[in-house]
Amino acid sequence: MAYKLLEEFRKLFDGTKYNHRNSTLGDHVASFLFEDLYDLERSPKFRSAVLSQDRVLNRKNTAIGRKTRRGDGTFGVKLPHIVAITIPDHTVALGEIATIEIGAEVKILAKAMIKQIDRVCTDIINQVSEFKKQGGKPICVGIVGINSAKRYTSYEGDRPWPTDGKKHKHPAQEADKAEKHLVSRVHSHFDEFVTLRFRATNMRPYDFSWANRVQTENEYAAALVRISREYEARF
């Protein structure tokens, strides 16, 4: 089985310039978590809910009538008067939801990881709290990409900001420490928390590779199985 979320994550860097300012990228990647859950066929309840369009992926990533911080991907019960929308490359329809059954948050740490790690951890933990404010018992999923390339260049407009290994550390110098910090502070707040270890320089020709593809696929697949089992139990 090919995992669509991993493929879409790869496409953020492979052959193209990654734009860390684009806030929609996390939404895009997160949406394929639900496609993978459907394709896995381990939860009859989830597949039935998707096919009936009684449950949908929320377009605004918040539940109607609840003022909360938006997550990257929220799946739940569709408002009864709303017509679900189907889009290319997706089986899970879009709509507006009344409750959240699965909430996903995606973060990507490409450079300057230690500098931003406290903020990232706080944001992620706060998002879990927001999912749970909706009521019910949402399954909370965290997915964090961690770069371990030997160098990296980010961009502000057309201006490049390369790492130099001194003042601006290369990703490989920070990846292990950043991951340990994340896992120790954030992991326990989620039902499932997956780290995607990758290597990308964000410089022409914009190469991308997984730090360990087999391990990444195995860990993500195991999370999908557990999420499916938990959906069967909770809903």
C-alpha cells in the first residue's frame, strides 16, 4: 500500500521550493491522513461514515458554533442541511461539521529548530486542547516533519537565508535534539504522534529523501492501524 500522506509530504520539497510561510501546506498534508485511513480498510465504521458522507473533512477545520483555534485537519459529523463536496484525488468529502471525531495537527521543522521548538511545542499542545473543547472524545493525531539535511536554505521573498553551521545551524546539527524535545513534551498529549524524518536542502535541484524510508513507513502505518482500531472503539 502506498501512503498518500507521505507522498504529499514529499511533494512539498521534492523538485520545488518549500515555502514555510504558506499556512495551507499543513492542511493539505493532513487531509491525506483520512484518505489513508479509508484506503487501509481497517475500520468498517470509518469507511461507512465516509461513503455515506455523514462524516466529512471540515473545510474550515473548526466545528460550527465553537470559537477555537483551527487545526490542520478535522473530521467529524456533517451539519445535516449541508451538501458535502467531493474534490479530485479525495474520497473523503468536504463540508462543515458539528463535532470533531478525528483532529490532526501537522508541523514541519526545516531549520532553526531549537530556536522555535518551545513555540512549536506550545502551539501543538494548545491545539490538542482545542480539539477536546469541541466535546466528545476526539482522536488527536500529531504529525511533525523533522529535517536532518546537512545544509538548508529558507527564503523571505526572493532573498535566500542559507545555514552556515555556526550562527545558523544546519538541520543535521539540531534534528536529534529537536526530536527528543518534541517527544518528551508533546507525545503524551496525542493519541498518536508521528515524526517524519527527512532530508531536504531547499536548494536546486530541490532533492528530497527520507532519513529512513522503511522506518518512516512502518511507524506511520502502525499509527494508521491504531487510529482505525480506536475509531471502531469510540464511535
